Amino acid sequence: MSKKLKIISYNCIFFLIFLIILECIFGFWFSKNNFGIHMRNERNKNWKTTATFNDKKYTFFYKRNFYGFRGEEFKPEDVKIIFNGGSTSNQRYTPERLTVVGHLNNKFEQDTIKLKIYNAATNGKSLRGIIYDFKFWFNKIEKLNPKFMILYLGINERTLASDIGQKSYDVRIKNNKIDQIKDYVKNNSFFYEKYMNIKNLYFPKNTSGYFFDNNDLYKDFKYYNYNEIEKIKKEITRYEVKILNQVEERFHILNKILKKNKITPIIITQIEYNGLEDRTLFLVNNLLKEIAQKNKFHIIKLDELATMKINDFYDEVHTTPKGSERIANIIYPLLKKILNN
């Protein structure tokens, strides 16, 4: 080997060692609170998105920050109110300011109330996923000490969650071992984090446009309000009993976690585009009210208060910006009263 080639080889080795040292010092490899293989798909996102609702086009950036929350970066110690749930809370295809959480924060600002809600919702998450959040996510964030957790529940709780399917939404890890190794590296690498910061800032991912046509959804539309459904007396089926037992068991587990962390829950019940035609959702909502009453939790009974209109939803469960604003208008006065007290 020539002298010149030796010098190049030594320099490459020293440079590689230097990079490894930098990784060890500035990366998260030896941090007890690193994310490991969890939450990779929910962190450091900045996706340019175009969506059309009710013939109006919106172009925005769907962001999830370093800690996995929707929106801009923040200091964990500033987070006192967390909004948690599934896709109906996350609202992936809606500009953040036009989501339910966005509208609520805007109202706080207009009323000069120094409160802010931070959105921890992820698509498909159920009660089980919220339980796992404390085990695999929130406990990884130093100085995170929320006082309130708003739980937007009902829609994802009305089915029996199988180990394959629903669980993949509740536990934010990939099944493939090679993918898990990749996610571990991405979650802990100093250089990868810097690369993603630059990429998100200058070269954001451009997702395809989404056009939501709800014309067929509202064909022969009828809204089923709480009072109408409440009058219908039917025997609860075995399947419905299993679902209600599942919800009760999981809320019992979550309640212990919330008490341990000194977090006050605020439950909000849910509705579909046509109200409460889905009997299982009606039963789950009623169970949540019983749980709230029994444990003296705060609860906002959206299913009893809301009367949604045509074009408030773009599918059976997800609201348009118009529908999100309507829900926020109903929730806000009650939420403000709870938080002010």
C-alpha cells in the first residue's frame, strides 16, 4: 500500500471515529428516556398537504414535532393540557388552525386566556393506545407534567380491538424487525435528526392532494339526536356487552395512571355525521357518562348537545373545517369553565 493511500485510509478511520464520538455525545443512544423503536412515524414530520372540503381548497403543512405532538416545537414543561384521541382528534387532512384543537386555542387567545391545548392524537388510537402513550411515549419526555388530559372518546372504542389491526394503531412500532432497527437508529441518531431538520425546513415532503366528496354521504340525510335514540329500548347484545366491558376495563387502567400522574381527565363524547344512529356508539357514550359520574370526572356530553348539519363531515366520522368549528363552539364555553375553575 502506497504512503498516500495509507494517509487517506488513516484519515477515513479517524473521521469515522470522530463521527462515532459525536454520535455518542450528542445522540440519544445512552439516554434512559430515548424513544427506542417507538413513535418513529409520528415524530419530526413536515408534510405539505392539499385538501379540498366543500369545494374549498386548503394548502398547509402537517407537522409533528420532535416530541411527536402535532404542531410546532415546544418546551415540555409548558404543556399543561393535552388533547388525546384518534384521527377525529388529530385531523390529519385539516390545517391545524381549523381543527377542533386549533379553534379552541384560537378562542382562548381571543379571550386573552393564557391556556393552550397540545394535540397528542394519532390516527386510529383507542383507549388502549392512550394507556400505551404513558408507557412508551409520555414517560420518554423529560419535564412533561400535564395537569389536564382531554379525552375525545367513543368512535374508536365501539369495536372489539383485535391483536392485529387496531393494536397496530395503539402501539406505535413496526412489526418487521429490520424496520424496528431502522427506527431505533432514526430515533437516536444525532446526524439523522439534523438531516430531518434541514429536510423539513427546506425540502418538505409533498403529499398528494386530497379531495373529499361528501355528496353521497348526505343522500336522504337524517340526523338522529340523543333524545330520539334514548327513547328506543333494545336489549343489549352479547357483542355490545363485550365492547362495554372492554371500555370499562381499559378506563379502569387509565384512571390509575391518571391518578398516579396527578392528571385531571376531561371526557368528551363523540357523534357521527348523522348523530347517534350507531347504537354501539350511543351505548359507549352512556358508559363514559356513568364512568365520569362514578369517578367525579369532568365530562362534556357532545352527543347530547350537538346537532350537526349537512357538510359538517366529509365521511361518517371525520369533520370538515366547518364541522370542527361547530364542535369547538359547543365545547369551548364548558371547557373554559372547567379549566378556569
